[in-house]
Amino acid sequence: MLSQWLIDIQSDDLPRLHNFATGLQRDLAAVTAGLARPWDSGAVEGHVNRIKMLKRQTFGRAGFRLLRKRVLLS
């Protein structure tokens, strides 16, 4: 299904999608594995997002010690 979509994109007149499709074809094995595997990194992304939010809230007001304390306590 993905390979047929890539073929269809190459036949269309959409140069930006051509670049995207070319990038996908360069590492087609990784793209296919990423779509077929049952696991995801959603939980990790949630923690990273939470830490970034805490960092933004303390930007300019506190140093690393307070950020560390907020991350460990939340």
C-alpha cells in the first residue's frame, strides 16, 4: 500500500510531495518497520513534553536546582 502511494505521488505534479516521497524511499525499511511495529514512544514523548513545560515555566526565574526539584516532585 505504501509503495503504491509512493508510485502515485511520483506521477503527480506536486514537487514538494516528490521530495517527501524521495526521503521516504531512501529509508523505506525503517519507515515500513515504524508503521508495522506494535510499540510506540508515546509515554516517553509525554514525559519529555512535561519536562519542557516545566522548563518553560521557570525560564529566567530559576536555575537548574529548582528545575530538577520540580521535575522530581511532579
